[in-house]
Amino acid sequence: MCLSATVSFAAAAVLIPSGAVATVWAWTGDCRYLMLAILPLLFGLQQAAEGMVWVAGAAGHDHHVEQYSFIYMFFAWIVWPVWIPMSAYFLESGGRSAIILLFVIAGAMLGGLQFVPYFVHEGWLSTSFLAWAVRYEDINLLDAIVSRVVTYGIYLAAVIVPPLLVRDRAVKVFGVLTGGVVVVTYLFFSYAYISVFCFGGALISTYLLALIWRKRSASPRPLGA
């Protein structure tokens, strides 16, 4: 995240075990929410990767900065635009699930086109350090075809729209919160938007812990449990 390695590791220390607990709650309650419950854990792993980016940068280990940046961007480009709509997909049926599946496909295609070239073209992903933020700058494969506005529009649609299509109002709230993070990031933190947006996602993923807890509490328990 922005701020420091300490903050990134602290976020990871909270989110990883919390996400593990939420995963158990979903597994023993309503398994349809399992992918959603795992999200805090995944956000925690991404924050741990950024903590290592900070550490490697402070030590002057450019090669390790690159490696940990690749891990961080794997979450940004591959995990979020696929995992979030898939989480919504398992919560719906019928026509809505078919629409959400289109977002899964779009997110996967976009993420693959953006992430895989990092390994083929040296210098397509660069990492720099500001006073309170990590800045990830990249060359996108689609830059030669469409503007960044289109690329990011597809990406944001993949992570925001599917939760809004879910009938469960509590899941819709997650979609609204994600949209709120986008607005705040654009207005105040455009200089390090990737890092700040993902950290904002990590923060709002704590909402999912309460969501999964409520679902677990509302689930019927077998006699003697």
C-alpha cells in the first residue's frame, strides 16, 4: 500500500487470518459465499507482497523489487477482475449469472493481455517510490489499440458491476464501496492509483467479514451444534 512497509505488513497481518476465519465460516455455512469470503485473505497476500516491495526498495535490491512487483500486479490484473465477478457468479442463477459470466470472461481476457507481456517485454513494468506511496507504471499491450480510459473502464466494470447485479443487498453494498474507492482514488491519489486502489480494496474487504458472519449466524444450525 501507500504509506510504508509497516502499514502493508500490518494490513496483511489482519487480513490473512481474518480471511481464513471467514473462509471457514462460509465453508461451514453457505458455500455459495466461499469465494467472497476468501477475498480478505487474498487482499492480505497482496499487501504482504507490497510490503516486500518496500523492503526490497529500501535495501536497493532492484531485482527483488521487480519480482515482488510482478506478484503485486498479478493480483491487480489477474486475481481481482476474475475472482470478484466469479464470486458474484456463484451467488446468482438464471439470466443474471449469464451476464456476470460475461464480466468474468472480459476480466480474464483483459487481465491476461495486460499482465503476461510484462514477462516478454523488459521494462514494461517499472516501480518507483514516493514519500508515502509506491508507484507502478506500465506499458499496456492495448495502448496501441484503445485509450487507457477504455482499458480501465473494462477493468472497473469487471470488479464493480457483478456485485451490483447480485440480488443480495449486502453484496450490492460491496460493489458500491468498491465504486467509492475508485472515486476517492481518482480525485485524491491519481499519482499512485494502482497502489491506493488496491489498498482501498483491502480496507473495504473487511466489510466482507461482517457479511459472512451475518450469513453464518442466519444459517440454520443442526441440532446439537
